[in-house]
Amino acid sequence: MTPAQRQRIRQILPLLGTVLLLGLFFGTTDRAKLMQALAMANLGQFFAVILITTVVTWLYDSFCLVWLVRVTLGHRGKPEGATLREIAPVKAASYLLNVVNYHAANLAMGWLIGRRKGVPFLEAGAALATLSWLDLVTVTGMAVIGLWLAPEVLGNAGSLQIWLQIVAGCVFGSAFALMLLLQSPLQISWLQRLRQLAPIRPLVRLGPWQMLQGLALRSGLIAAYTIAAVLVMRSFGMAPQWGKMFVCLPVLTVVGTIPISVSGLGTTQALMRTLYAPFVIDGRAATPVIDAYSSAQIVGYIVLRLLLAMPFLRKISQELRQRPTSESALPSDPV
């Protein structure tokens, strides 16, 4: 199999997974009651919440990117390319790719930011991938702490708890190993050569203090989405509990990172049926209400993010089509 064929398969699989999962999802719900739940929802509150959340999280995420680029690439290449005014349009335009895969969107942003700053793509891409890694550490840590404080949230989903424990072990183990290898004062020759590699340099710049800052910043983003989810649930007549929501959302986020569907469609919705069932307390069947809420929320965010991306796509696409100058194409000086 050629690399092009493998790439094509990787592009098709999420779409195929989405079709299969959504087919199973809608095939196992009461569509009449789902439509009834949509009709009963406070759509004004729903649209207001997701609109405000889309704008706020776009700006907040852009601020996080500014912080990340300054920490990991600020000493490299050219000084431009790392202000909020420069980063926010790139983040907005990335929502087009984000619909398919969050990590692909981050790599695309890394390519453009690296081009602007005149640093190698491997280094810029690794810097943006570092944000995905910080996200994973953040949501995994929040999920583990939350399940330790409220183990009843998962109910009888023992297999999911075992899977989360395995993921947590791998994530925290890799974080500890990276800190031990890259941040230690050891001057072993092979370790020094490793630290000089372009894909590793951004992680070397992310010291313990910077990592704590990053985790705090990304925790704020998860908190914003949690608050929004509670308000959207209330617009559907649900009664979410704040403490449990700060456990459920990180768990759902970890599950949503599995690249088997577009934007977590199907995978997270199926899990919501279990996690959010206790929040439907008005006598209605829980599954159709949760399905109406989850479908409306996911589709609403996708549509609003695509609308947000539209004003920036032309300028970003023109920049992408421009041939880089010889100065910007050159790798920056080594560390």
C-alpha cells in the first residue's frame, strides 16, 4: 500500500465511522420523543449560550496559543507571528479542519505559524502538538481526580473505568518520562542530541513552571465548556449537577479524542446517554432528551465555528498559496 493510499484511508475512516455511529445512534433512539424534546427546549437560551461560548472560547484558545508560541518558539526565528491579532484569525480558520480532526487542525496551524516565524515545520508542528498533549494531560487529570472524588458517576460502566485507568497511566507515565529526560540536568551525550532535535525542542522549552501554567490555562477552557454545557442542558429541561459535570465533561473529552468519527459525533453521544441519565428528572424518558441535547449542541457548535471561520478563510488561503521568501524558508539558528 502506497503512502497516498494510507493517507486516503485515514481520511475516509472518520467519515465512515461517523456514518456508522450516527446510524446506530439514531436507530436506537425514539425519534418522535427526540423531536418533542427539541420542540420543548428553550431555543433562545440554547443559541445564546453556544454563540457566546463559541466567541469566548475562540478568543481564550487564541490567547493560549499566543502563550504557547511565545514559550516554545519565542526565542526562534523572526519576532512576528505570535500576537493575538495574528493568531486569532489562524485559530478561527482552523475550525474548518477541526470539524474532521482536532490534531490535524493543530498541525495546520503549526505549519502556518512556522512559516510566518521562519522556523522548520517539524519544530512549529511539534510546538502546536504540545498544546494537544497539554489538553490530554489536563482532561485526563481532571477525569482521574473527579472519578476518585465521585466514583458513582460512571455507575456500572466498569470497562470504561478500566480503559480510562489505562489511558491515565500512559498519559501520566509519558509526562513523567518526558520531564525526567528533557528537564533533568543530566548531560549525557545522547540525551543532549535528543534535546536538539526539532520535534523535541518545544518540549524542552516547556519546563515544570511553564507546564503548570499550561495545565492551568487549559483547565480554564474545560471549565468554560462545562459551564456552557450546564446552561445548555437547562435549556432542554435537564437538571445537571455541577460537581458531577466537572467529572463527566473531562471523561467525554478523553473519549472524544478517539479519531474514529468527525468531531466526536456518535462516540460522545452514546456515552452521554449513560452519564447524563440522572439529570433528566421531570418524568420524561432520559435517552431522547439527552440525544436531543447532544445532537443540537454538537451541530450548533460545528455550524457556528464554520461561520466564524468564513471571514478569515480567504486571507489565510491567500497566505498559504504565496511562495515563502528565501528568508522565511530558512531554518532558524539552533538552540
